Amino acid sequence: MEDLSDSNSELSQKIVDLVESGNRLGIQDKNTYAMEKYNEAWALLPAPSQKWDLAHWIASCNTNLFFKIKNYPEAKKWAIIAIETKPTRATSSFIIFASICYELGEKELAVEYFDKAFQLGKKRAFEGFDNKYLSFYLDNIKV
């Protein structure tokens, strides 16, 4: 991952401002407007978009927004990008992707990605997420 602020701090700040604006709109349940801000931020990333540090943040915000409104197929698309751009030891992208798979009924894939998170962070990786996901994982993991 390259730090966009190192090569173009003005553009980096503009993207940060857009994402933060999207986050505020999402908190207010103005989801369509939040989505517009995230998409605008994504469009500003120089190609290839996924090489930049901000790509993970934008993808995660989009994932969380689509998950919140229960648009799991769209959330899954963004969650894949979040996984591809995540920091090495981060577990939340795995948990979120697995949660989406769980909600879509893709139980085997959910277990696989819950396990990736568990291997990195044990039960701590599930903190802040609905307890049903950890319970599901523990009930379905093959020992």
C-alpha cells in the first residue's frame, strides 16, 4: 500500500474529507448521500485504486453502509476489496466479509473467513460484532 498523502497531500485530504462527510451522513441515516460521498472519494483515487492506503478505508465504509441497509450482494463486492487492501494483521475485514456470507446463506465461506480472523486474533477478533457470528463460528469450526 502506498500512502497517498506522501505523493499528493492535497488529493489525500480531499478524499479524507469526502469519506468523513460520508461517515457523518451515514450516522444520520442519509445513506444515499453517504454512498455518493464514498463513490466520489473512490473515483478520486489515482489508478490503480487499490494500491493506495485510502482504498481500504473507502471499501470498508462502503461495505459497512451496504451491510447496514442489508444490501448484502453489494456489501460483499466492497468487502472483497477491503480484504484485498487490508493491513496485514487486521481481522475486521475478514469478520465483516464472513458476516455478509453468513447473511447470504453462504455458511461454508462464512466459516472459512471467520476462521481466518480467529487464527489472527482469537475471540478478540469478534469483539464489537454481533455475538451470533462467534457462536456460529464456534459451532461450525472443524477441529
